[in-house]
Amino acid sequence: KYILFECKNRTVVSAISKDDNGQLLNSVEWFKKKYQTGEQCYPVMIHNSHVFSNNASPGQDFKIMTPGLLDKFKESVDKFASSLFENGNLDNAKNVEKLLKDLHLYDKMILDKYTKVYKEIE
């Protein structure tokens, strides 16, 4: 399973444009060509808005990471890295897995904790 990030974290617009949407769609198509059939890809756009403009056609599985969620994600990644080296957890796979789960950095927990469902302008 893979998370495919398209970073637009310096945007200041109120809606995700057709062009930004197209870039994520193109990245998904690239992934499908590059990786074996059956590999799962979760597309995530890092953007200041979770609303798509009315001329964009987002994929149903698109998720959005807004600035606040990005900050929480970065904080958890920092905690993970610090914990690995400070507490000697790097030597024990069970400790690493527990730490990933505790910080919601394991598997689809990332999507559940650090992304949100998009909306479309009506």
C-alpha cells in the first residue's frame, strides 16, 4: 500500500483548481504505470483548502491534508524519529510497530488521522 502525496502547501486560494486536481490525477496514472497491478495507491493532496472548484473532477478516493493536519502529521513524524533514537526502539521491530501505531503513522491510520474528505463547490 502506498500513499501518493501531491504537495500544494504554499497555496492561498479558497478552492483546489482544475490544474492542481489534474496534477494529482496524472500522478495516480504514473503510479499505475510504474508499479505492478494490484498495488494500492491512496492519493493525498496537501493544500490549504479541502474544497475543489466546480470545474475540477477529483477522484473518489482523493483525500486532503490541510495545513493544520500537515502540522499534526509532521509533529508525529518528529516524535517517531526522536523516540526511535532516544529510547533505543530502533533495535526492536515490535517497539517500532507499537510506536507507529501509537502515533497513527501505521498503514491507513495516516489517512484516518491526518487527512480529510474533500468537498466540491456546488
